[in-house]
Amino acid sequence: MCELTLDTSLTRAYHPTTMEDGNSKGGAGQVQLRVKYDDLSAKYASQVIINASAEEVFLDFSSGVLRDPNGQEAVLSVHTRIAMSPSAARRFLQALEQSLGRTTVTASARPSAPPQSGASLPRL
């Protein structure tokens, strides 16, 4: 298990229901939180396919493109699918940008959005 101190001002930004604890240590706006990992296995992903609708966002992770040994077809084998609401996906994006140190990127410097026609496989 991992012990960490959580600033609840950040929690409000990333989660719609804030954890409030009158017995929190560390002062106002902070909560002691114990994170319990039931499974510490990790899977490597070098490819992700993202599909979104008004109600949900799907992230399909793959370790890469493989060639079918019986043919010439390329196969992208998805090993993990994560589904989340659009608001949770926006919070995830915000946390990822912050963690990668890219929170100062302006909207004009961001890449344009992918076409809305659906997912496509990378070209080989």
C-alpha cells in the first residue's frame, strides 16, 4: 500500500464528489489517503485507439501491430479496454497533461482533433 497526502482543491478539479474528512492531517484542504493496489501487474501499450460519443469514451490499448503468420494481414491486438464518461476523460487528460508537465500548452499549440469518422489503424 501507498500513503499519500491529497490536496482536496485538486480533488475537486478531478472528481465531482470531493472527499471531506474532518480528521484530516496536514491542514485545511488536505486528506490522508491510502491507495491499495490489488494487482500490481502492468501492461505495456505503444498504441491506443480512442472512440468517443456524447455518453462515453473508450480507450483500447495495444502493445503494437503484429503480422498474421498465416497471411500478410497486420493485426492490432487490443489487450485492455478502458471506458469512461466524457467528464472523467477530461479530468484524466488534465491529470495526464499536468503529470507530463504540459499544462502551459495553449489551445493554439495543441494538435487538431482527429476526424469524427471513427477509429483507424496506423499505416505500416
